[in-house]
Amino acid sequence: MNTINVNGKTFHVPNARSISVVNDKIYVDGKLFNTEEDDSKKINIVIDGNVDSISVESCDKIEIIGDVNCHLEAGGSVTVGGSVYKDVQAGGSLKCGDIGGNVNCMGSVNCRVIKGSITAFGSITRG
């Protein structure tokens, strides 16, 4: 069972494989996920588990405690505890294990290994 934490509230999502954030609404496996409306304009997301599909058009920060088995696109900073097996596009900084594709990042990048190219407006650290 995966868990998703949005702005400090934790939701248990059984076997979720696809997560999208569109117009400040969260969709899990294509269905609108009720997170009880929050007055905050900042969106911080923590996902405890692996992700097969994710698209977050606007958020301040996203953290995935697991692997990302797809192209990762996020409007803010991204931290992945495991590896990203395809391309990454982040509106902020990126910190993760290995990256199997290309990186386009508005902030700094910190990763172990990257198989593709890196475009970053901040520093690049490998290790």
C-alpha cells in the first residue's frame, strides 16, 4: 500500500500506480482523490512507494520514497529516494539516485549516475 502526504495530511492509497496533480487537484489512477480542500497555495507532496506514472504541473516540493519507473515532470523541487528510470524535468532542484534518461532542471542537480544529458541552471553534483 502506498501512502501520499499532501501538505502534512497522510492518505493511504492501495496499489496506486499513477499520480497526477492538475489545477491543484490530485488524481490517483485517473480518479479525483479527495484531500479535503486546503487554503494553502503551496503544495508539498510525499509519496511512500514506487511510482509508474506521475505528472505534477504545480507544486513547491515533491518527495518520492521509492523508484520512479516513468518520465518525471514536476513544477517544483524533486527528491527521489531511489532511482528515476527515464527523463526528469523539474522546475526546482533535483536530488535522486540514478537517472536513466535526460535531465532538464531549473535548479541544482544531485544524483549518483546519469545515463543521459543534464541541463541545469544550478550546480551539478554526482556522488
